Amino acid sequence: MSHTTTDEPARKASGTTVPVLAFAGIVVAVMQTLLVPVIKDLPKLLDTTPGNATWVLTSTLLSGAVATPIMGRLGDLFGKRRMLIASLSVMVVGALVSAFTDALLPMIVGRTLQGFAMGAIPLGIGLMRDMLPRERLGSAMALMSSSIGVGGGLALPAAALVAQHTDWHALFYGAAGLGVLAIALTLLVVPESPLRAKGSFDLPGALGLAAGLVLFLLPITKGSDWGWSSPTTLGLFAAAVVVLLLWGLMELRVKAPLVDLRTTARREVLLTNLASIMVGVSFYVISLVLPQLLQLPSETGYGLGQSMVVAGLCVAPLGLTMMFTAPVYARLSARYGPRTTLILGLVIIGIGYAGGLGLMSAAWQTVVTSVLIGAGIGLAYSSLPALIIGAVPASETGAANGLNTLMRSIGTSVSSAVIGMVLANSANDVGGVAVPTMQGFRVSFLIATAAVAVGLALAFFLPRRRPATTTQLRASSEEDANLARAEQALAGEGVAGESPAGGAPRGFRGRVLAADGAPVARAKVTLIDRHGRQAGATLSGGDGSYALAVPAEGPYVLAARAAGHGPLAHSATHPGADRPVDLDLALPGETVSA
């Protein structure tokens, strides 16, 4: 088990920290749909075949999938803000590489570097957990989690407008400019998290996961071109199974693995990740279907004959609604819990797709569908990080959310491959051009509805949890009671130097010390369980001693604070035996204002 230590006093997050992190997430997500308006023209623009041109999109997907869990783990080890800036910097370099070329290979290299920035989203969620108070955390994580959809949705009309009126390379110049702005704002506004996971980076695990993901995602994205029953496709799937199985066996034996599979196998984490795949599938279907329906000529009998820009504007409410759903999610989750909001979001998505089957005959109807599905996806995406964070230790936040973001990417990859195959197989040949049919669009919506149904089934099996407001009130009252008892013990007739909480036969005990080793009296020590709830609190005695009982075995975080000293957060695991774990807490030497 990795531990979390504090290397420096925590800097408080300002009021602009959350908007800046969300902006960084939106900038990164823009890379996913940046080229959608010109996708049909890529073979001509790059002077290559349609099959080769698809690598411009596939490369971004693959690099994003590989980078997401890796950057999450690096952030846990070396600093989430530092890795966030690194991710954005690589994206800027990739955008500039693509902006200066018309050749296929350099374009693929640039797009690969742009996809590398997808790790910024779990890093932003991790920073929020480390810095924000509980009352602000729900809406902040919801906004950051939704940024992956917000950026993708808003990029469609913006990219269409640029592509229609200027040179298509301007898309990459704009992306690079947004990346530079995000870096500058992050450096100015976002403080570094003081939490670090002890251990080393699992390089063999990273290489194994990268190889397995590439072998798995490559045939998914290229299967329709190669043929789903071709030896290449089947061979890559078989190789992916073998590599990922060997990788899993290796990770189980590593002391500090890239992905803690035992944690991942927990019911709540596993079901949340599987539900994330279904949400990813449903999100990408509308992004693929509606722009094509809107731009098809009205002479087809069902096409809506809209321009590229108008089509983008009709789909834009998908991203805007997701963005405005974040504060609504925070209120719903605080009252009913993230499990309930996930279920509600999936129900709304299902209604949107079912209703959308009959809302395809006018542009305004596609706007209604976009708003409804956007609201549902916003609620669903917002619920996912809260469910993950509530089930993993603080030291694994970045890696766990990175894996969850990866699951969403797998969902969008599967959606892209399946819907692409459905539309291609149902298309009509008109003068040598494949024209999608209304039947293909409706079958695509039915597939999305089926994915939502599977996601709902998984969500219903998630464990129930009390609403956050109830938990917070209960935790606060327990802390007040514990501190009151500690005050009485310190002011009463207890023996000097005796632990204020007794012997804590099953719990943590030790002393709170200053940087120079001197004991710190009356330091507040709070015990936090793996769900982020307070499990106890006490005050240190005159000799700095403290003791806290634990309700059960497992990982905990001990937070210590005293006047004139910096705060400390230290994680440790209690084995559950009826004996205390000795743990001294050394407060940072730098002072903070009282």
C-alpha cells in the first residue's frame, strides 16, 4: 500500500482554481472533436487514402488512452499540478507540429502528442480532492468530469466555423493558443497539492498496460476497415487478451503497482468503471449521428440540408447543457448521493435517445435531443469521480480517476467502431458515394439506448450510501464530541503525558511533533476513512501524545493541525489486529497564519 505524505504546507485554492482547472479540461477535450468538421476531406488535404487518413483520429485516441492512467500515477507520485502542466505542454507541441504540415506522418505524430494531454482531466480531479473543502468538492468535480464532454461538444461548432471560413491549419494554431493560455493560468492560479504517494513509478507496468491497450483499441478503431473477421483484427484481439492477463499477474505481485487491481476489483470501483464504458458509448453516438443527419441534402428525403456551421450549432447544446448541469448535480448528489444521480442521468439519456427516434425531421428537434441527452450525460459524468473517490484511498486518486477516464475512452472507441460499421452497412450507394440512411441513424440510437440500459443495471448494483449532507452532519457532531472529551481530559485530573484518548487498543497512537522534534500540545488530529468521512478526532496532550481508535481495518488519513505550524496529512493502513499502530506526526516547520 502506498502512503501519502505532506512535503510542504498546503496552499489554499482560490476562487478561480476550479474554473481554471475546468478550462484546462475543456481545452484537452477539444482535441477529440477538433477535426470532425473536416474528417471527410482529410484524404484530399493530406494527399493520402481514406484508410490512412483515419490514423489522424486513431492516433489521438490511442495516445490518450495510454497516457491517462500513467499521468494519473505520475501525478500521485510527483505532483498533480506538475504533471498537468507537462500534459498541456506536450499538447501544445503536438498542435504546432500539426499546424506546420500537410504530410500524413508528421500529422499523425502531432495528433499523437495532442492525445497525450487527456491525462489532464483525472489530474484536475485529484487536485480538487486534495485542496477543496467538502462543501465545494461535489460541484467542482462534476464540472471537471463533464469537461471531457463540454470540450468535445463546444469544439464542433467552433471548429466548423474556422474550417469553413479559413485554412484548416488554423484549427491547430487555435488549439496551441488555448493550451498556452491554460498553462499560464495554471501556473498563476492553481497551487500544487501537498499530497504524495510513496513508492516508485512502475515502468514495466506502464509499458505492459500501453501495449495491451494499443493491441485492444487498435482493432476496435480499425476493424471496420480491416474486416472484423480478418486475421489481423482477430490476432490483435487475441494478443491483447494475452498481454493484459500477463500484465495483471505482474501488477498483483508488484509492491507499488501502476494500477492497484485489488482496489479496482472492489464492487463499487468495478461497477462504476463498467458503467463508465456505457456512458462513453452513449455520449459518442449523438456526436456521430446528428451532424451527419443535419448536413445531408434535403433531396434524400430525410436529410436536413444544413451547413457545417449550423449543424455544429445544433449539436452545441450538448456541451453547454453538460456544463450547466454541474451545479445541479452538486445539489442532487448532496441530498441523494452520487449513485442516485448516476441512475437519474442514465434515465434521462435513455429518454433522450428513445424520444430522439421520432425527433429527426427538423433542425429544432435535434436541438431538443441534444439538450436532453446533454443533461443526462452531464449528471452521469459528474457522478463518476465522486463514486471512485469514495471507494479508493487518497493516495490513489489520480491513478483511479485516470483508469475511470480510460474506461470512458474505451466506451467512445467502441461506440465509434460499432456506429461506424452500422452506418456503413446500411448506407446507400449514390454515384459511388456511401450515403447514410435513416434506418442506420435509428439503429444507432437504439444501440445507445441499449448501452444506457446496461449502464442502469450496473448502477442499481452499486452499494447505497447515505447522502453527503447526512454524512457531513454526523461526522461534524462526532468530531465535536471527541474534541470535547479530549478537552475535558486535558483540563481534568488525568496523569501528565497520558494519551488523551486512552490506550486506543485498536487504532493509531503516537506523538505530534514540531519540525525540530519538540512535542506539540493541543494539536488537532482528525481521522479520515477511505470514503473521506471523519472517523474520529482528538487533541494532543502536553507531551504531544495522541490516540485514536479505528472502527475497522483499512486505509486511513490522519490530518494534524496546530497554531503556528503548517498542516499535515499522512495516510496509513491499520491491519485490524487488537493492537495500536505507532505513528508519530511531524508538522512542517513553516508557519501559517492563525
